[in-house]
Amino acid sequence: MKELRDFYHAHYYARNMRLVVLAGYELDEIQRRVVEHFKDVPAGPRVSYPEDRAMDVTNLRPYGLPFRPDSLLKVYRILPVRDRHILTMTWQIPPVGPHWRTAPADYLAHLLGHEASGSILSALRERGWATSLSAGVGEDGTGDASTHALFSVSLSLSKRGMGCWEENVETVFAYIGMLRLYFLEGHLDHDGHKREGLPPIIYDELKCIAEMSYRYADEGDAEDIVEDIAENMAPWYNLPAERVLDGDSLLFGDSVDNEAVKSLLFDYFTPANTRIDLMSSLFGRDGDFDSEGAGEEEKKEESETDAPAEHISTDLGSPCEDNTQPSLFDMERAGPPSIEPRFGSKFWVEDISEDVIQRWTSAADSHLSVPSELKIGLPPKNDFIPKRFDVKPSDDAEHPLLNCSVKVCVSVGKTKSWFPACVTKYRTDNESHHLALSYEDEGEKWHMLDSPKSYTKYEGEEALEVGLEGTFDNFKVKFRVTAIPRDGEGIVFSFGDSGHDDDVEDGTAFPPIPPPSSRLPTLICDKQSVKMWHLQDRKFKRPLADLRIKFECAGMNDSALNQACMSLFCKLCADALTETCYLASVCELDSSIYPTETGLSICVHGFDDNLLVLAKEVLAVVMSFRGRDGESDLPTTIKEGRFDACLEVLRRRYTNAGMDASSFSSSLRLLCLMPSVKSSFSKHQAMQGITAGKFVQVMSALLKRVSVEAFYHGNVTRADASEASNLIFEALTDQHIGLPKKKLPSKLVLKTKHACENHTICTPTIDPKDANTAVEVYFQIGKDDNSSHGIYQRVLTDLMEQILEEPLYNQLRTKDGVLGMSFRVVTTCKSAEESSARIDEFLKVFRSELEEMDDATFFEHVVSLARNKLESFDSMEEETSSHWSEIVEGRYDFEAFRKECHCLKSITKDALLAAYDEHLHPLCTKGKPKKRRRMVLHVIGSGEGRSSDGRPVIENEAVGDEIDRLVQQFHASVKRETWGRIAFNSPELRRTITV
């Protein structure tokens, strides 16, 4: 304790701290509060030190670089927990902080880590050696410190690439040699003089992209903002005061610091300064070796029996290109692994041979020409850099007062009263300007705005302010602005008096519910099983857009093979688009292709300027698999060798599935409740022996009949959305056959038994060395539709979650078409039976606490939930996701939160108690066990003590089959009875369809 107190006295004082405050107050008020709360912090250390031990500045630079010379030029072979093959090259370099203006380390990270044509990754992918690559300086304290930085190149390798890991490293050094060569050749500057350095366009593009990304970034979380600023104020970052906000985001020089780039390339990115870490399950798994207490003979025996033979010799010994024989890792000669003392990681260390070092040195030699067979080069010109950043004119009328909250002075008899309202619509009629006001009772009334020209100044740079006054209807009605929407808010509704608004803030008054919005997604196309929804953004006003497309395919639920092939298909398409999508992603234009329960989805989002260009490329690759009935060859969009490489990655993903006990318990619950979901084990088995021909047949059948639904949101007009619709129709081709709604793949949810006893599923953890035991107790409540009863049940469930969240932290509401509540506990000290019994005991005790809860506390929970539901979106992407989830689920209730809040107003404590008793409480009124729809899952780890009690004894390779058997057993026990299709009473859809 004395050491802790001495450390505190030595370091916690004002001159050694940075303070950042972000608050919605005037500067004087912020300063007053800062003085009030921090005035007692001493200016200097609380203890005095001799001059030679002054503690004002902690200087670690004399310690130098972290790696000892004798730790370099070695390969560290590391045992992973999961199935993976990772090669990491690390160079220790001087600290990067002093070079913040042009960030030369990030500049080189861009060149070494880019994924377009001519890149390191492109060369390695073509040989089937690697699947992904990342490069750069780490962001943690060990990777980016005041004493040094660690620059790493990390490669995810295939099994074949593992056998050729030395050649992978050689390719990286060949690329460095190419950079050195081009650097020395130099370029002509603006005056026509030749200068050392790489082409200026590389830095110019990076600077341009950094500026536009910073300018149009979403507003971050307040906590993250102050943390980032405080970190930027640290002395070792060398940022001047005027750059603490943007110094880590922008580039400031006209050209990169070529001296720093040259030093890194020639002095530090060398074989002699390289540390090689090779992590691979081909050496075995961490669980194959005892950490301690085992003798050498026992460890050797385990390595021979537990680790499959092919993990050591067969795959590593396969020849590389040109029949070069890879260096083998002789595990028997190497002996038992060493153990890293802090984390217990197991590894072997081996010197790298002189021949290999010489090959790497020759590859990095700047005096040699670039090897033509590698097909490497500098990044191509990036055509995805946006050139247009204007916010497009709205399809409907705009006005500065639109969406604002106002208070209106209206005559009531002989007196005048002020009523809160909000401005919801705007229209012009000849020269008259009219605003629609929605009042608290949701009544809507149109008013003519007096002096409309006086508001035009607020359409430019001048901001509208709270307190602004004006008149309606020839000066008969007076109004005052009480609230103005922030970016992303939409309609705001304020009572307009501090007392009432403070009551809402304090939880003693229900927050105002805004009226229905006039700007919601609109269906603009509905034909041939293709729907397009559109919403032009008027909240965030940035040049961004988001296009989401879902394909529902006939036959997706038929087999594990179909679902596994769809996953492989998405992986293949993403792989084929790597070079194109990488260039787009550098320009903040991102895309993804991912499998769903019923088909696949595509997402393209970012700057709208080139969004449809990228979407067209993505759709072309995805649709290239259609119309291939009777063919066995992959389409030309898929390069040779990529099928096997992507299949290997997918199998590895299935092998690694469920390695974490907590996530595995949730996956197991979904497998039990949703028969259409197939396990990773069954998918892995289904893909055994799959050929490209068989895969093409499966995908051609799945894509033959599809239903398509899309949503285009952001800085896009109706014409843009129509263009996106046309892109989809062109990609579908004339062979498109729609999939009627009645034939869409089902997402049925099984009913759990309504009984006193619960169905318990018990399984060991997938990882035999996982000490954690996960217990999940699931309660099923009912259908989650948008009928009045469904909304009532949903709100009750949300309120129970709100109240239970604090006393029982690990709790969540499940959302899979059926309302449910799941309690999860992860433990290393209690048995699974004890943990599940404790959950029931908690529910029993909490019942009395809920009953004794006073009305004020209950109402605070109601208000808190209402405020959460009414909270505005933090980003356009968040709003897109909210609307998209309604489209995906088929509810189309884009303002469901309004209905839920109106329903929440009517919820009483008695109603909540009744729901709690019906669904959660373990006892009936007579104190006996009662019927509930309850399922218990035990995933039991291998830890010491009681946490491993009841762990089933199953051979590790048989766990997958056992889990599938348990799932089928559950399906049979509930007689496969489902809740049926979830039918939604769709609200009147906003349609403006052009046929």
C-alpha cells in the first residue's frame, strides 16, 4: 500500500496531467466547474526529490529500442488456441511522434499494406500463399511509445503459404527493394529538378483522402472525443496546441518527409532488424501441450498423439513454386516448447539460416531490377477519390424552421395561452409560405408564415437560434422557437419551459413524443420480385449514402450444404473484388457481401459520388454465377486457385466456431430454436470433398429464383434511387425469375415447452482447455409482431430488461421474430447447476423487490426507457440500419418507437408484475413450481474446482456430432411446433412507384 501511495504522490499532480472538458455550457460556467472540482490538485509532486531525480517529466528515451540484438534474425514459432496461420514481420524504429506533420510511417504502411493490383498481397494471393495483409505501427503503448515504435507486416497464410513462409518474407523484401529503387530514381519537381523520393501523387492522394475523411466524419462519442484529445496533448506526440484536435488525422506538409522515409526504408526495414513470428496450428494447438507439471516424455507423447500428423510434416513439406523445398520444422528435434511467463504462450525459437538471410538481403537490394515474375508495382491511380461534395437539393420543400419545436400563443376565450408544437411540413402557395404545426395531442394545423423573406438568411451560414420569435396568419398568432434539431435528430419536441423539460431530464415527467415524420423511406419500385426503397437525407447533410440489397433465394433452408455454399460464395465474391474494393475503401467507400439465413446481403456505403460505380462492380461479380445450369466451371470473375484458398479459409472458420464458451451458448440456443439454422459442424462436414463443379451447380440452383429488396438512403435523390434500381435489373439479366412471397425461405421459431420442468442441454466446451463454464437460461415470451398486443408485449419485455439490467448485468432481450429473454452467466468457480439455480433464486427474490418498488422509482424506469427509444440517431449509418432492419423483418414500421412510447405511457406496475409472474417467476401464488417456457444451456469448461462438475466426457473430435444430436433431440422434444410465420399488420406503405 505504501508503494501505491508513493506512486500517487510522485505522479498525480497538475503539471503532469492533461484535462479536457466537453460540455453544453458557456465557457465561464465550464471554467467555474473545472476550478471547483480540480482546485485541490497540487501543482507539483506531493513529495520532494533531489534534482537528479526530478519527476516533472518521465523520460524513457535512454532505454532505447526494445528488442535485444540477439532476439533478431530468429523465427518464433507460436502455438495458437484456434486454427490459424499468421506470419508477422516486425521492425523496431524510432518514435513516430516527432513526424506528425507528414506521418512517414503511415505513408509506408499504405504502400506495404495496400491490396490493389501490384501489391504484396496481390502477388501472394496469385500464388495461393496468403489471404490478407496488414501493415503499420501499432496503436497501443508497446507499438507506439515515446522510446520507439514497432512497425509490423502481418500476413494471414494458407497451408501452402505456411510451407513457403520464407518466400513470403522474401516477397515483402522484394517490394521494399522496389520502393528503394524508385526512391533513388526520384522524380521531377515543379521546377523540373530531379529529386529523390517516390512519385508525389501517392502523398497527394493520401492528404486529400485524410482531409475529406476528417471534414465529413460523423460526430464521435463525447467520451471518446475527450480521451483522444487528452492523448494528443501528451508531450511525446509533439503536437502544438492549435493541432490537438486534428494533428492525428490530417497531413500538413506539401510533400512527405523524404529523409524520414529514406531512413526507414534503408536503415530499419532490413533483414538484420527483423523479428519473425510464425503462429500456426500446423505446429499443434496450445491445448495439445501441458503448461506445467509435465515431463519431457509426457509432452512428447502428447504432441505425438494429440496433434494430427499432417499438422507437422505433410502440409509444411509441400513444395513451393519452382519446386523449392520449404524448410521443415522438426518438432522432435526442437523438443518441448518454451512458455512465455506472463500469458503462458508456448513457442519455439530457431535461428534463421545464413542462406535465407542472404536471399532476403538480395531481394531488398535497391540496385537490382524489380523481378518481373512477382508482378509488383506502386499503387495505381485511385479513381474512387470523390470530386463532388455538394449536398443535393431535396425532392421536397425545405425551410429553416422545419423540424423545430416552437411555442405558439393562441387566444382561448379572452385569455392567451402558450402551447408547445413542432413544425412538421412546409409548402409554398404562390408567394405565400405555409408551415404545418403538430401539437401535443397530435392535432395538425397549417399556418401562413408572416415575413417569409426574413428567414432566408438562416438557409446560409447564419444559424437559427432558440428564442427567435415570429408570427403566423397576418400577425394574429405569435410563436417562439424553443428547440432546434441537431444533426441527425429530425423532428424535436420540447415543452418550452425549463421546469417541465427539467422534469423530463430528472425522470419525473414523460418525455414529449414527436409527431409522425413526413420523411420516411418511400417504395419507388415494386415489380418482378424487386423492391427499391428510397430516403433522401435531410438530417446529417453530408455527401454520404448507403445502399443495402438483400437477396432471398429459394432452397436456402434445405440443407447445410446450401448454407455452407452460400458462405463460400460470399467469400469468393469478396475475394474477387479485393483489389477494386480496397481502392474504394481507402476513399471511405466501403462494401461487404455476407450470407444471411435466407440468402445474401450487399452493403455499399460512403461518399455518394462513386457509390453506384462500385455497386455495379459488386453486382456484376455476384450475378456472374447465375445461369450456369449444367456447367461445372467457375465464372471468369473467379481467378484460378482462389476456390481452394477461400474454401480453406471457410473450413478454418467453421473449425474455430464456438471456441468461446459464452458465444457458443448463444449459438447453441439459436440452433435449438431455429431449425433453419445449421451448425458449423454440419456445414464443415457438408463441405468435405466439395468440388468446384458441385459448388457451381448448388449456387446456380440457389440463384435461379430470387427476391430482391433494396434501400438507398443519404445524399441521393429519387432519380439516383431509380438509377440504382436499374443497376439491379441489369445485373439480374433477362433470365431473372422472381420468387413469390409465399415461397420465400421461412424463418420459423420453435415453441419451447410450457412446463414446470425445463429442457436442459449440457455440452463440453469446444476448446478442451477452456476453463470457463457458460450457463444460459432462456425464457420465451411470445410473438414479436406489430399488432397492438405484440407492441404491448414488446414494451413490457423492454421494461423488464430496463429494470433487471442493473441488478443482473449479463442479461439481454433476444430478437429473432419471437420475444424472449436470456440470462447468461460465465463462471470459473461455480458449477453449471449452481449457476442456473442461482438465476432462479435471483428471479424469486427480485419479485419482492419489484413489488415493493415505489411509484416514483417505477416511473423513472418508464421515463428512462422512453428517452432511450426517442433518442436521436448518432450517424446516418445508424439511421439506415434502423430502417433497414424494418425492411429485412418485413415490418415496414419505420417509427415503431412512437407506438411503443404511446404504449409505454399506459404501462402500470401491476401490468409489469403480471408479465413477470407469467414469464419469469419460478413459483405460482401457492408457492409451487409453475409452468414457464424455459430452456437451460450448460456449456461446461475444464477448469479446476466445481466449474467443471458435470462436464460430459466426449472425445474432442466427436463434440460436433454430439451437439447436432442434442439439437435434434430438442427439436423432437417440442414436436417441432413453431410459432408460425410472423405476420405483420403493415402500416400504409409510402408508395410513389413509377411502372
